[in-house]
Amino acid sequence: MSIYLIRAFVKMRETLLANVTILKRLAEIDRRLVEHDSVLREMIERLQPLLDAPAVDDETKPRIGFHPGDR
């Protein structure tokens, strides 16, 4: 009966070690995601002025072609 008890404790220890390894890996992935998130936010902030179209004033833009009433 004691062999089964020892095997159960060994299995429990292996499971705990596997969980610790998984938790360390998840923490590393989480750290990288936070790092990449901050870099992406900075990149978007820098690109946003380029993506925003400037306001076009129709009155200063010359009209091209024939338009009725321009005589």
C-alpha cells in the first residue's frame, strides 16, 4: 500500500512542477504582449497624423471645366 502512496506523491510533484513551468511560460508571454502592446500604441500615435486627411477648403480650390453660370 505504501508504494501506491509514494507513486501518488511522485505524480503530484510532477504535476506541480509542470504547472510551475506552464505558469512561468504564461508570465513570459504576458510580459511580451504588454511590451508589444506599448510599441504598437506608440507606432499608432506616430502614424495617426499621417492617416488623418487634412481639411480641404473648397473655396480656395480652383474649379476646372465648364460650369453653367460662369459667364
